[in-house]
Amino acid sequence: MRSLRAMSRRAMLRDSAVGFGHLALCGMLSRAAAEERAADARALRFLAAKQPHFPPRARRVIFLFMKGGPSHVDTFEFKPRLQRDDGKPLPFDKPRVQFAPTNNLLRSPWKFRQYGESGSWVSELFPHVAKHVDDLCMLHGVHGTNAAHGGALLKLHTGSDNFVRPSMGAWVSYGLGTENENLPAFVTICPTLAHGGVKNWGSAFLPAWCQGTPLGVASQPASSATVKYATNQRFPLRLQRLQLDLLREVNEQHLQDTGPNAILESRIALFELAFRMQSEIPQIQDISGESAVVRRQYGLDEKITADFGLQCLLARRFAERGVRFIQITHSDSKVQWDQHGDLKQGHEKNALEVDKPIAGLLADLKTRGLLEDTLVLWGGEFGRTPTAQGSNGRDHNPNGFTMWMAGAGVKPGFHFGATDEYGFFARDNKMHIHDVHATLLHLLGIDHEELTYRYAGRDFRLTDVAGTVAHEILS
């Protein structure tokens, strides 16, 4: 080997030229890797878990939505005077605005009995859920402002009767992000396309990544519901990765030329999320590993309960993986819970489909320790009148109805609020839909007055300019 002392400058450059190329290549690769990591960080920061305003009691929400309006006086709010005064006129004025005319009082065709240590009254429509009353926090004084399905659904889901507000799941996503970077923060399973449709899980003026990701729609069975295009049959993952890298490079160059652009950055994040979901979503929807005991618990072995049971099971599987807000919807195009006539036939069909799956979900969450930090919310867009529509139906009633919560942070076996002696108007400890939203956000560690988004010159929030947290129901 030639000594350094004898090596000329020309010889040194000649012998080490390959080394200089290696150093240059390392430098370029390190910069490229750093730029790629930075791009990934920017894409993920939208979805990354965020700190709540104060320590939360709940980390996630499962919303069991009963579309059409289940009757509170036939399910979870026993009214002895309604039973006694069947067929008599209502002894006080009906609401000034009604969806349809109603006649005299109509007793519940179902028997009620008390369950659990709490002695909660539940009708024979819900024998399985009745076994879990000591885990439920009944909200009997809920009321809204709209007697029509469209306005009432929007009010429940977005806090507003019109079409331009983000849904509560979108607000939760915006405030807290997700705990799993391969999944969206908000998933809605078999949602209805009627009465507001996609607006009920949309993001409106919030960033696009806040909107709900739908699995199917209410008109198709849960067994065939999946995220559209979750798998790509044309191109393998390697080629998709190359396409996304090129697309991101083009978008990144555009951002450098034009400056920050929240819409474009959000779109980049969604492209990346969609790519990662291809591996995660099929795993969640593959329930082959669930035991026979769990399948029976959710009613998957019975035709009448299998569809909603699968929705409930998927909700638990999404909850386990860090999805913040999971909504499942019980609805069909014929019966729903909207019994203007044939109350007995319709409510019995609906309750039979959901009772066992809901009880199975509550039991499963509790067994796995998930109920401790999961808030379960049950309810519809309104209740129904204690007076008869026709001979055997009930009309819409947003003036007073029952919802219930279970799990993280609420008092178990507790009853809050009440309607009048017949069940027409919320009377004691009334909770407007804004109050329900404020309380839900509070349990997630969010101050509903602080979770705002500036749009069109003003600060918007889920609870608009109202909303009071029901501290009395907090454990």
C-alpha cells in the first residue's frame, strides 16, 4: 500500500473518488428519509391523539341509535296513571305544534316490572337489557325542539336543525383525534341515508378527516357492510405505495410553492389513512376468532338478532382498537321505531332485534374492562305521545322522552329527570339535546364551551350558545 507521505493529491483523489460518491449518496438518502419522516408526521398530526381539557372519564363513545323514535312510555319510563286513564282525554293542553293530531290517552300494551338493586322499571319489550339496569343511567327528562324526523335527527346528531353543522362524532374527532393511526377516529356502522343522511355523520366546515367513515348503509345487511374500496383488487400494496409517494411528492411541492394549506394537508393525511386501513379494516371485520360463547351473547346464532348483533360486536372490536366514536344504527325502510299505527307489532319486532345484542354488548364490554372507559349512549331522535294516533299508534314527541347512558363516569342504576304523570312533557331535571351533548363531551374531558371552530366570521361549537353539563349524573 502506498504511504500517505508518498501519495500525491491527484492519487488521493483518484483512489478515494468512490468514497466521496458514497458520502454524497448517504447525505442525499438521509435528507430524503428526513423529508419522508416529516411528511408522515404532518399527515399523522391531524389524526394523532390530542390532550383533553381535563382528565376524562371516558376515552370513547358507542352510540346506539334507534331511528324513528322509540316510545319511552312503552320501554323505560313506567306511567301508572297512563295505564289507569286509558281512553280518557289528556287533562292538560297538548303542544301548540304537533306533527299529527292525536286522540285520547293510550295505555301501554306491555307489562312493566322492577329489576336489579336499583328497582328500575322496564317493560317486557327489553327483558335482556333489564338484567343490566344497575349499569344504566336513565335520562327521563330529555327534550328537543323539532317534531319532524329530519330536523330531529339533525338536532340529535349535529346540535342544529339545519344542514351546515358538523356531527357530534366529527366534533369528538376534532377534539381528541384517534388512538390508532391506522383507523379513523369516527366510524358509523349501517347508517341511515334518510332524514339528513350523510350530514348526520359529516364534518361540514370542520376538516374533512373529522367526518365519519361509513360501513355500509341501513338498507343492506351488516354482514355485507364494509368500507368502500378497503381492498384494491387491481394493484398490489407495493405499487399503491409508489403511487402515493409520487402523489405526496407533487402535493408537498405544491405546498412549498403556495404555503400552508389545511385542506390539501388534510387530503394528504386521508390518502395515507386510506392506505393503512387496507390492513386494519379486514382484521376488524373478520370475526372468525370470536368464541361461540361471544357469538351467542350477541345473538349471532339467531336470525332475528344476527344483523344488529353483528353491528354491536363490530362496535366492540372498533372500540378495542382506539376508535373514538362508534355509531351503530337500528333502522329499516319499513318499520323502524316510527309506529304511527300498529304500535304493538312494530315495537315488538324492533325490540326483539336489538334487546339481546345490546345486553350482549354491555356484558362483553364489562367483562373486558372496557365499560370503565367507554360511554354507551342509547336513544332515538324523540319519543312518542302518550295519546293515541288512530286507534293503535303514537305520534312523534320531542317534548319529553328517555335516553340512557352506561359506563365511564355516569352513576350506575341511577334515574335523572322525569316527564309528567302521563309522559308528554319533560318536567323534572330537564335535559335538552344540547345538555346531552355538553355532558357527553364533559365525560370525554372536553369543555363544550372551549371546543370551538371559527367559520364564516364566528366561533361554532356542538352546543351552539347553550348546553349545561348534568353534573348530577356523574359518578
